[in-house]
Amino acid sequence: MKGKRLFSVVLALALVVSLVAVGCAKAPSPSEQPEAPALSEQPDKAIFNRYFSEMGLGRLPLGGKFPMDLQRNVAIFAPGDQISLYGTIIEECQPRYKIYDVQAKQVVREGGMPQPLMKGGFAGAESLDIPAGKYEYKVYVGDALAAVFPFEVK
């Protein structure tokens, strides 16, 4: 009985010590956390939330098939990769996009869906034939900027 009581006391002390240690651990300051790249312009969150429940950039390997081969949340591409915009639409819309060169401060490609998209999931891919550099994939509904995805071609 004494052994069980001693074990319980030691276990309780170990628990208290670990909780104190966790509580005293220094949280990283905002300056120590990795910075997200500054965007050239801010998207309209209300527009995004009106039309989309999710969206992201992905890569479709050459010869890959939707949706099983789509790699989601990709931010680094190689020349010749197929870049994909995917997401879920909650209100019919006709998204369009611009690929913006961050260093040159100019649009290097633009396009969009040929017709309005209905509620549900979507994905489209095209060859990425732009030179190495830092870019933003900007998604618009009408004239409103709905989302911005920074990416890099290496």
C-alpha cells in the first residue's frame, strides 16, 4: 500500500513539474516567427467567403489525372510544371486569374474559366512556362480580388 502511495505522489510531482515547465517555456516573439511574404495587394475576404469555401494552388504531375494526382498547397514549382487552381464554389461565379511577377511588378499571364462555375469542387491546370522568380497567383470574381497565392518558380 505504501509503495502505491509513494508511486502516486511521485507521479503527481512529475505531472506538476512538467506543467510548470511547459507554462514557463518562452513563446516565440512575433519577430522570431517566419514571416509570410508581403502581398502586392490584399484580397477581399468578404468576396472570397461569398463565393468560395476553400481554394489553393497545386501541381498536377505531367500525365497526372484529376483529382487523385493533384498535389495540393504547393508554393514552389519548376519550369514546365502544371500549375493548378483548385477549390470549392458555394455560389455560382466565373473566376479569372492573373499571374503577377513580384520583382518586375507586372502581370505576366492572365486567364479564366470559359463559363461560370456551379456550386461544388473545381480544378484546372495549365503548363507553367514562366521564368524562375517570385510570383503571385491572383484570383478575381468580377473586378474584386478574392485570393492571392504567392509562389516561386525555381
